[in-house]
Amino acid sequence: MRQIKTYSEQIINYIKAMLLSGALKPGDKVNEVHLASALSISRAPVREALQMLTKEGLIVYLPQRGKFIKALTSQEILDSYYIGGVLEGAAVGACVEQFTECDFAQLQACIQEMAGLDQAAEYAKEFSRIDICFHKKLLCYTENKLIIDYSRNMCQRMSKFLLLRHWPVCFSVEEIVARHQRILDALVTRHPYTVEVAIREHYKELGVQMSVYGCVVPPYQVS
């Protein structure tokens, strides 16, 4: 049983790597047989891996049609980022008094890393790593695990695996740095409402920018 679980984790990482590289794209059909053959394993761990990715929201299952990489509509992108911003903003705002000067310095270090993205060989992938680090730090004092899971599900997983390839054309490095600096500047005030608004607006703006890459109807729903 543990071996199947290990294989499933490897398959999940394999599919996510294909999404990051562009080998798999939103709307593509995922074939269990082809995956099992490509990785020289049985179909059981492949099936389990796809079920787990379905729970994460990266794969959609349609009876009689199969499994597909999730394709987001423009409205879904707007709604997901808005909800993610509301949740993260409320969570961070409620804990703002707990942040220390050391925390601020770590967040500033993330922003400084973002400033060097122009020199990154894999711009989008490196940005994703730094951005996750930045927002994980923002949530470090949040004890509500549901808020953390929901906000990450709404934004980080979706953005990283379904929309990452669009990042380099959405925002310049200067804009990325400025957007995250605004959050840190708000956090330094230790004013809950100021922090909440800054984070909410951060995600709302991101949703508007990313929504142009959404579809009207997912291709797997077109008969």
C-alpha cells in the first residue's frame, strides 16, 4: 500500500512538472494508460494520483469523457483571486501585532530576491518559489488552518500550475517588486484594516490581470 502511495506522489510531481514546463496545458486530456506506460508502472497508483489532483482542483473528471487538466474561465479566475485575497487579508490582519522586525526583514529579503528576477534563467518558476515564500511568511502566525488551506487552494496552487506561464507578460519585475512592497509597507503599520485592504487589493488586481487568460467555456465542456 505504501509503495502505491509513493508511486502516486511521484506521478503527482511528474504531472505538476509537466504543467510547469508547458508539456501539459489547461484543457488537455489526461490518459491513465499513457501515463502508466510512460512511467512503466501499473494503473493503480496513476488512478490514485489523479484522484488526489482532482481533490486539489487541478484535474476535472467528466463521466463518459475522462479526466482533463482544469481550464479556468475568466470569471473563475476573478472569483478565486478575490476570495483568496479576502481570506488572506483577514487572516494576516488579525495577527498583525505579532509580526517582529525580524519578520519584516525576511519579507524584505523576499522582495529583494524578486528584484533580481530579470537575471533568473527560469523567471516564472523562480518567481513562484519566492512568492510562495513571501505569502507563507505572511500567514506564519495564523492558527486557522482552514483559512490557510483555502487561500492557498484558491491562489497559490491555481496560479502556480495553471497560470504560471502568463506571469512574465502580466507584470514587469518593477511592478512585482512594487506590489509586494505595498503589502510589506502596510504590514509595518501594524494596522489590521490597512493590512487587510492592501492584501485584498493585491489579489483583486492580480485576478483582473490574469482573467484575460481565462476561457469563456472550458474546451472539455464543448460538445
